Amino acid sequence: MVLIILLSISMIIAFLIGIRQKDVCCYLIVCMSSFLFAFVVMCIVFLLLKFNGNAELIFPDEMLYVNDSTSQLFFSRYVQFFDKNFSLDVVRWINITLFNISLAFLASEISSYLYGRTRLFCSLLAITGTIVGGYWAFFILKEAFSVAALSMLIVSYIRKSKVFLVFASCLLFFARPELLLLYIAITIAFYFKRKNTHLYYLAIVTSMVCFILFMNSEYSYSIKLFTLSRRFGESEFEFDDVAITTSNLSFFPFIMSEPFRQAVMTNINSTFNPFLDLNPLVVVQRLYNIIGFYIFLTCVKPYLMKDKLYSFAFIVLLGVLFTHSVYRYFNTILIPFSLYFLFLKYRGLNKGSYK
């Protein structure tokens, strides 16, 4: 009941915010669709009917954030603070509200640059994103903050707004600091590109060498091991002897190994195969990955290493695809970035714009 009351207040606030958006119609449609999904599907069907009003922790990550008192993660400390002093429903309320408003804000921004059927498709894609991501936002997970951070990062990039950039950076630092570090590195590389092309390519080569050296070092062992431990699927997670032995290989033998190939194929299947689980919501989530990834691929040639945000998304998407079998991570990236890919593809940017 508390969650429903808080969400009702958020919906009113979100409506008032929408009056000042670039595409008010798109903002309100996306935002209200997202709140409608939260009320009807997550609160009534999922929370009240399935769990009798008592939301349970069903994901391992949720249990980590809530119960692991030794965790040094910012998000975990934030969750435990609200759990101790208020209720986990407050965390859910913040998740849902932040996700809904930020995605609607981004959709409005992108839609204002599009026309005709493309503009309609943008709205439909964003509405589908509210279903895909609205499910994850209900749980005690970082996905809502990640979508909000990436959405605000895209808006800051399009508007060239330092205010939005600072806000997005704070959210990324809180939820995904590794993505913030990657974005800073890419920003530095593109700064070199504007000033001196030789420095730009030197930075790229240096980054590749550093990455290979890292993957050859003992510090990459845990990344390799966790990647291989899921090569038979998330449900068959296991640190077996083959995974342990292969994880000790250097970079090139590792990526050429059969266990790594199995892991990549499992990740691809888990991320994109809509028939792997015939739960209607899961089917929609994986279909969204297919659509978003297709739009992403159509932008590779004109924008890779030419557009800063696209290059950032390229590295993140491939990194996730090669190392994770959990399809929600791909959802999290593609929910905001599929809209940005539409912006790149159909707005007809000139070379050198928004870099």
C-alpha cells in the first residue's frame, strides 16, 4: 500500500515535469505507460496476487545488496540504509520513479528530432522499453539507476549540457563506476582526436596493449573464471576444473579456447533467443534485445570511432555479450541506447556533429 501511494505521488510529479519537455506528447505517453505497467503488472499482478503483498527477494544480486553487511558497494550501503530505517518499498519507489521519468525524458528528447513513422517508432520502442525495464526497476537491482544514468548521459551529449553530464556522472559513479571510467577514457581519446589525430590513434593502440597486458595478468583471473563458469547457462553456474585451468591462460590462448567459445555461444543464446523461455515477459525482453542490437549494427560503419557515445556503447555491448549470460544487462544498455541509435540513424547527422 505504501508503494502504491508513493507511486501515485510520483505520477503527479512526473506529469507536471512533462509540461516543459520538448515533445510533451511523447513524454506523457511513455511516462504514463511506464507508471501504468508498474501499477497494473508489478503492484497488482506481481506484488499483490503472486506474493500476497509481501515482495520477496528472488535475485541473488538482491540478496547481496540487502543482506551482505560486509559489501563496500555504494548501492548496497544505500539499500541497507533504507531497509534499516524505512522499507525496501522506498527503494522500489525510487527505482521505478527514476527509471520512468528519465526514460520518458530521453524519449521526448530523441522524438523531437525525428519525424513521421520514425517518430512513432521511437515512441513505441520507448514504451516497449518501459515494459522491459519496468520489470527490473521493481526489484532491488541497479538496473533502474543504470538506465537513468545512461539516459541522462545521452541527453547531456545531445544538448551539450554540463548540468546533465554532472547528474549522469553522479548516477554512474553510484551504480556503475566502471562505465564512468570507460566514458572518461573515451572522452579523452576523442579530445586527442580533435587536437591531434596521431595522439588519438596512439591512445587507441596504447589502450589495446594495456587491455591485453591486463588480460595476461593475474588480475584478470576472476573475470575469466566467472565468464567460463556460466558457459553452460546461468542455472548451471560452476567453478569446474576446466574453467579454473582455462582461466590461467594468457589472453590469446584464452579467447581461442573451446570453453570460451562455449561461453560466448551461451551468452548469445541467453541474450537473444526468445524461445529459450516462453514466459511472455521474457520473450518481449529478448525480442527487445534483438531489435535494439539490429539498430546498433546498422550504425557501426558510419559512427564507430566517429561518434563518442556510439563508440562507448559499442565497447560496453560487446564487453557484456562476451562476459555475461544474463540478458537483463543487455536490456539495461539497449533501453536508452536503442533510442540514441535511432537518433543517429534517422536524424541524418553530418560528420563531426556531436563529438
